[in-house]
Amino acid sequence: MKEQRNGLLLVVSGPSGVGKGTLVKALMERNSRIKTSVSATTRAPRPGEIDGIHYFFKTEEEFKGMVDRGEFLEYIHVFGSKYYGTPRTFVEQQLSEGYDVILEIDVQGAMKVKQAFPDAVLIFITAPSMSEIKSRLIGRGTETMEQVEKRFATAFEEIKMIPHYDYVVVNDMIDKAVHHLEAILEAERCRTGRSAYLTEAIEEIGR
């Protein structure tokens, strides 16, 4: 029996320093049918960036027009200057072709996606403890202690949003955490609501 199903929209969030990007990269390396979403932005392309691959580069007028037409699953205005958003059409096209699509976005964006796309699967990534989160932030060595403290304070607020997510994955060991993500994918694919094609095929056989 041939499966005819859309892909899954996965929304991954979590505090800075918990390894979201590392887990997403590892998951994609092990699963060829997973893609990341391409965001739209009003910032200028950086050297080597290609329109439609790294970002969809838009003028502010074009971006605001997309907002007015409801063409984003979520968008944000960063630092009062540049816009970033997740185009609905690109995501829906990939899903219709059977690819799973991952959005790595903050908790505010995740809640917007859940409202716009109720079938999305929300996954919260965290470290084993708050002290571990702080250690990882310091260990990156890319920010001042003042910036680390701000990110740490933000992490407390983000963790309060865990009850609004479908799953939580503790990134203690990368291989174990990736295995949990794969288990989530498999479980979601087996949901009865995502397997309408099976019911239709069985009913067709019974006629």
C-alpha cells in the first residue's frame, strides 16, 4: 500500500546555549526527508548568500505587503530595523511534497506558528539544568558576562512556556537527544489523524 501523506511541520525552540542548532543539523544528516525552512528578510545579502537558498531577500515594502496578505506563519521586527519571517507558501509546498520541515524559532514565534498552523509539532529543547545552561553560555566565550546574564534571565522566561509545547527533549547527550527527536517524528507519523489515506484505502478495498 503506497503512502500518500504530507510532511510534518516541526517547530524547535529553547534557550540559547542548549544546542538546538547542533541537534537540528544532526537530525537532518540522518534523515534526508527533512528540510529547514527558508526565511524572508529585509536585510541585505551577505557575501556568498543566495536568494531563495539562504533567505528570501525582500524590500521593506515587499515584506509589509506579504504581512498584509497573511503570507507569513510568523514574523518579527528585530531591533526596530530589519524584518524576518517564515513564508507560508514555501513551507506548505515542501510539506505537500512529503518533506518534513523544521523551524528553529523563539517561543513567541512558535506560539504564532501554532495559531496559524495548528497541525505543527512543537518541540522544546533544554539542558539538564539551569546551571548547565549558564555553563554552556559562558563556555561559548562569545559574549560578555552582562550579555550572558541577560540570556540566562531570558532562559527562565522561555522555560515557563514548556507546557505550551507538545514535547520536551533534554539535550544531555547529542546522540540520545537526536534519537528522541526521531522517536517523536515516528510517533507523529503514526497518529490516526495523519493517516487518513489508510482509512480511505481500506474502505476502497472493502467496496
